Amino acid sequence: MMQEFKENMMKTFEMTDLGLMNYFLGIEVKQQEDSIFISQKKYIEALLKKFKMYDCKPVATPLVVNEKLQKDDGAQETDASRYRSLIGSLFYLTATRPDIMYATSLLSRFMQKPS
């Protein structure tokens, strides 16, 4: 069925068959006959290195449960540019990791004056 679709597309439009897609915009794509798997493993590894968290331990929940975050928590301010870079990177990661969307959105509220 897929082969027939591809042949019809190539007859209708001028195109070249480059084979199965492996990477697209930093997203790794593994295609099988009945499924497609996407991941951002290389992107995650690059993020962990960039933000010096490569040796951190993984956790099941990306946010401390029942933690009350405040805009002015009395802590020392951190580099706002670096914080915005981290939040933007995490938002891009939600393409394959929707489970971190809530935590990322919550943390994005503190981009003006991160601490």
C-alpha cells in the first residue's frame, strides 16, 4: 500500500526518493512497516552537556511534588539569558516528551527574574 502511494506521488509530482527519513530538525526517526518511532536522544545529550548536567541522576518526575514556586524566593539571581536558553531548549524537547510540558511551562513563568 505504501509503495503504491509513493509511486502515485512520484507520478504526480516531480520528486526524488531519498529513502527512509533518519533525522529531521534534530529529531531521530525510525520507520518500520507498521510504526514510526521518534526521539531526540542526541539533542538531549547535547543539552545535558551544555548545561553541565550530564552526570545527573534521572528522576521519574521532572518537578518536585507539592513544591510552591515563588517569583521572589530570596535566592540569588541567576543568569537570565542562560535560563531562557534552557527553557527554550526544554520547550523544543516537548515535541517528543509531552510529559515535561507542565514543568517547562511552570518554570517559564520565571524567565524575567530567575533565581
